[in-house]
Amino acid sequence: MFKGEGIVIAVLDTGINHDSPSFADVGGDGYDHSNPLGASNYLPGSYCDTTDATFCNDKLIGSWSFVTSDPMYPSPENGDGHGSHTASTAGGNVVLDATAHAPTTSMTRAISGVAPHANIIAYDVCNNGCPGSALLAAIDQVVVDASNLPDGI
């Protein structure tokens, strides 16, 4: 069954929580992601390529930060969870034991994004607003990154 294999999703938001099970190399369903750049190779110039290779894996193949006023800059780590939420909705792995907590109850369920076997590239463009300069820089980078991938983004 097709679940996003061979697809690369670009997410322009507030960054990504790289160590979330939604973005692990191997999903809860046992699917071991293939990196279109080759195992342990990341997008040229990205945070994973130039600063911290452990930030990425064969699912999360690149990450960028474009908001220099972000206290976490140059790390693309997600500060408020929104970027990770949108990335996991689009392409988060199967996670068999995700727990949601509410004020009066909690529940554990299996979850996944729409395309759990897709690869992801995260672009951190927002922090207390989304500066136009960061958005434009990220869009330019998406075009460059697409040209570095065999089947684009």
C-alpha cells in the first residue's frame, strides 16, 4: 500500500522537534525510510549537513532556520510545537502508543500523518510572527533543495 514512499514534503513553519517518534528513521510500523540522497547524506548547506548531522536521519533529510531573531537560531529545533504538529500531520510516522492528555482524561492510540513513509525537510521561518524575509529565503531554498533531489519536492 502506498503511504508516501518516494515523496519529499517541505514544511515551512516554526521548525521541527527532530527527536520526536513522528520523525524517526524507523516508524512504529517497522518502515525503514530510504533517504533519496543516500543514507546519512543531508541536503547540502542544511543544518544537518553543516552543523549537526545527528539532527537528521533518513526520514528528516534536511532542516533550515531562517529567523535570526529566534533564540534557538541557528538551530531549526521547534520552540512552540506548531511546526512539528504540521509536519507530523502531513508526513509523521506511524506511532503506535501516542498519548493525548486532557484536563479530565487521557487516551493512547496509534497515529500517523497522511503520508507516514514520506521524507521531510523542515524550514524554520516563524517565531512570534513570520518575517517576509525568512519566508522568501525559505522559498528560494526549497527551489534549490528540489533541484538537489532526484524527484524534487
